Amino acid sequence: MTPSAPATTAPGAASLRRPAGVRLAWLLAGVVALLLATVASLAFGTRPVTIEEVLAALAGDTSSIGTAAVASRVPRTLLALLVGAALALSGTALQAVTRNPLADPGILGLSTGASLAVVTGIAFFGLSDPVATVVVAVLGSAAAGVFVYAIGSLGPGGASPLKLALAGAATTAALGSLVSAVLLPRVEVMTTFRFWQIGGVGGATWDRILLVAPALALGALVVLATARGMNSLALGDDVAAGLGERVARTRLVAAAGAFVLCGAATAIAGPIGFVGLVVPHLCRLLVGTDHRWLLPATAIVGAGLLVAADVVGRLVARPEEVEVGIITALIGAPVFIALARRRKVREL
Amino acid sequence: MTTAPTAERLQVARRRRVRRRGTRIAALFALLVALFATSLMVGNTLYGPDEVLRVLFGGQVPGASFTVGELRLPRACLAVLAGAAFGIAGSTFQTMLRNPLASPDIIGITWGASAAAVVSIVVLGLGQDAVSLAALAGALLTALAVYLLAYRRGFSGARLVLIGIGVAAMLQSVVAWVLSRASEWDLPAAMQWLAGSLNGASWERVGPLALAVLAIGPLVLALGRDLGTLRLGDDAAAALGVRVPAVRLVLILGAVTLLAAATAAAGPVAFVAFMAGPIATRLVGPSGSPLLPAALVGALLVLGGDLLGQFAFDSRYPVGVVTGALGAPFLIYLLARSTRHGGLT
């Protein structure tokens, strides 16, 4: 184990082993919280509705104004669930692959890479086909991820977590200003695609959700299938190789899954940061570091967190809405700061 | 008798270096004056140098008096003053923390000023002078917060940069939040606070900034030599006669004030504070104070970026978009360079 090993692999990992009963209890608690957040997301909005109306609407009744309002909130809630789960899974996979506690699709530049690819496609190449948009977004996030990893592994010491985080943050800043440069003079693009700068789930429709759902499912399956490999990676490359793990292949597959998840999520909701950072750390405290438990837990908690953040964003500025990307940054950035503070510099 | 020729040679080399630095600074200054004059002449209507000069000396020229005197002159002055302020502030931080990434726009201080300015305009409805003061308070608080958060049993530049990036992300969210609440705001106005723009230039805006730059700029510039010595490390600087804590405090306060005044007037013009210092060092050479060249390069960047953004494309770009597009590759280049040499931490 190298001195730069993140918390997941530290000797403390043993103390984070949870008995199966505890894990199951936390998992169930996560599901309950997720359900509560979902109900809140359906019930709260510009127009207040009663619990009966929510239930009636879910049963398919859209005759009254209240139930129609609830029905109109369903796609948005579903999108928040999917995007939250995707970003959390992507973040967990990235943290395992780079063995970096600061990894997150937002911080490593994946979201902004996807954003820039799509915005460039729309502005300069007449990109309008929805399927092509998702593909472009995935390619953009993969390109950004590979680029950040390449920059971060230059020089002595290889891809240390500190260098990766800095390379990612700088690349995010750089790509973000390029997104602004493409978007701002095009008022018509800007007003429809504001969410390319600050992620939000307000523009959800059934068509768009159905479009990205296969990509999200594919990415989630790939990431979940490498759970065992991620456990080996956490032991360090040498030990993992000694245990028969094909380290490079596992890394590549898991990273590809993370790129697909992040790219597809960004294609439909714009760049949303810090979900993929906060959720894995929280879940490690709850269910331990075994990725076979950790990955499902992060999906559940990530979905719940993003739905809850969206509800908060709708409530704090009524009747205006605050994009969910703003809320997650306000929640997540302090966690990022705390993590950057906690580790000694040498370990960073 | 080998020492005397060596000393002589060193002296000659040093003199040549100083002279070369002098000529390059003079060239930068000449370029700035030329660009300033161009920005006064060029626009929808082209005015000749004679007309511009007549307006500058208070003469009444039909049309030109308003266009040049009330539109182009404040805009150009704002560009030069804000650029110089960003350049000085950025270079001060980068030199003091010995890390090109530790510029105030990357570690969040600029965003502190911007967030305070936006809140005081949109939520509190204050005027320009009060906005400048609020921006100053926001920038100082952010600088203090980043410093305190990064200080933990010692001090590390890399940790400071990472924490600053987190703080910057939060403050950017605050700016975006407040702007999204102010629905009656049009895009150009919002733009100013997201990337920086000179579109709102007026004498009223130039006033507080000019005051800050003229009062504090010379003070910080005068400490430039001590700043160069601080690069050698605190102990070495103290041994060379620099009163380290006092000099550092004055430099930080001065840089933050300049930054806040410039941000309150022009918004957080993207990457100017970050780019000016490293570019100036490459142009002028690493010896001597980095601040004066950085001020000139900063002013050139904002003025040139604004001219480019206004006239080089078919649609008008705010200056922050131009400097952002220029700064992004430069940021990646610097990052690749410093990671390759292991100089990041």
C-alpha cells in the first residue's frame, strides 16, 4: 500500500467493515429517505397539494388542478432520481479507479467536458439529434477524463491524488470558460440551454428521460459489474495483481462506465457537481468500503440527495426556482474543503 | 586574477539585463498607449487622432464629444485601471505563495468580491460606492476564510489552492443564485457578474476604481522589490532586511483592495489576474519586481480583449469571454508545465 492511499484503503478500512445486518438496515433507511424525498418532490412546488392528491395522481387521475400539478412533477422527479444515482455511481467508480478521495465527475472535469462537447456541437455543427447528443456528451466526458488523467500523471510521482484534483479543477475552470465563450453571444441558445452552465432538472420531459435511460442503465451495469474488481484495486495495484486481478482492464472498464454515466447525466441535466464526491464518502461511513454494498448504497443515496436538493431549490426562492446544480455546490463544496483539509499534504 | 574579470562580466551581464528589462517595460507601455488611442478612435464611427485629441483637451466636437468623451473614454479608462489592478493583485498573490495557480481568481477571492457586489446590488439595491465597499468586504472575508481554512499545523500552497477552488465553487453558486432570483435582469447585466464585462462603463464606475488604483497601486508597486525578496523564503528575506510580517500584511491588504475595486467596477474578468503575472515574467524576465510588468500586461489584456470582443467577431463578446477563452489554454499549459517539473506543491 502506498502512502498516498486514500481513506478507503487505509488501515481504518477494517474498522469500516459493517456487519451485514447493519448494512442492510442502513440500506433500508436509505430507501425510506429516498421515498420520502420523492413524495416531497411530488408534493412541494409552486402550487401546494394535499397528500391525497399526490396519491390520486400517482394512480393515474389527472382530472383536478392539484393532481395535474403532481403529474407534471413526475418526470422532473424521475430525472432527478436517475441523474443523482448516475452521478453518485460515477463518483464512486472514479474514486475507486483513481484511488483518490477527491474524485468526482465534476471536479475531474468530466461534466464540463461533456457540456463543452454538446454546446460546441449545437453551436458550430448543428447538432440536434438527441441520440447523437448523448453520444457526444459521453465522448466529451471521456476525453476530459483521459486528458485530466494524462496531465495529472505527468512528472515525478505519477498520478497522485493531489495532482489529479488540481489538474481536474484547473481543467474544469478552463473548459467552463470555453462553454461561456460559446454560449454567451448566442442568446437564443443561452436561454434554452442555460442548464449547460448550471445543471438543473427543470427541463425534464418523458422523451428525454427515455432517451438517456438506456445509456444510464448500461453505465450502471458496467460499474456494478466491476464492484469486485474495485475492491481489489483498493488494496493497491501490486496486491490486486497478485490476487489475479487484471488491474489495467478493471480500471479501464470501471472508468468507461463512469464516463458513460456522467456523460449521459450531463447530456440531459447539465453539469451538476459534488454529488459524486459527497455521496460515496457518506455511504462509506454507513455501509463500509465493500463496493458490492457501497455501489447500490451510493445509487440510492445519490438519487435521494439530488431529489431533496431539487425540492430545496424549488422551496427557497418561491415562486422562482434555484437550479439543483447551485444547491449541490452549496452543500458539496464545504465537504470538498473539509476533505482537502483533513488529509495531510503528503497524503493528498 | 580570475575573480576580477568574473565580477566585471557579472556586472556587465547584470547591466545588460536591467537595460533589457527597461526596454521591454517601455515597449509594453508604448503598446498600451497605442492600444488606448486605438480604442478611442475605433468604433461604429471612426474618429481621427486630431478629433480625439481635441475632445481629450476639452474641445467640443459635434458627435465625437459624446461618443469619445462619454462612451469610449470611460470604457478605455475602466479597462486599463481594472486590468492593471487585476495584474498587480494576481501577481502579488502568485509571487507570495510561489504558485502560479494561487491567483485570486482561482482561489476564490475575486468571487468573494463578485458575490458581495451582486448581493448588494440585487438584494440591497445599493449604489456604486457602497457596492465597491461591499466588494472589498467580501474579498477580505474570503481571503481570510481561505487562509484560515488552509492553515493547519503549517501551510501548504497546494492545500490552499484546493480549498480556494472549493470556496470559489460555492461563491460562484451564490452569484448564480442571486442572478437567477433577479429575473428582470437582462443577460448582459448578468454577464458582467459571471465573467466580467465593460459594457456598463461610466465615469461613475471609474471613480472608485481610479481612487483605489491611484492610492494603493503605487504603495504595492513600491513594495515590489521586497516581494521579489520574499520569494527566497521568509528567513532569507528577513536576513536581507525585509520586515516580513508587515510587508506581507500590507501587500495582501493592498492586493485585495485593488482586486475588489476592479471587480466591483468590471466584474470578475476571467483569468486576467491569473495570466498577467506569468506572461509578464516570460516577456520581461524573472529578475526584479514582477508587479509593474504584470500591471501593464493586465491592462493590455483587458483593453485588447475588450477591443477584440467588440469588433473582431460578428457578434459582440464581453471582455470576460475573450480573456476566458485565452486564459483556458494558458491555464492548462501552465498546469502541464508545473506538474511535469514537479513544482506544483
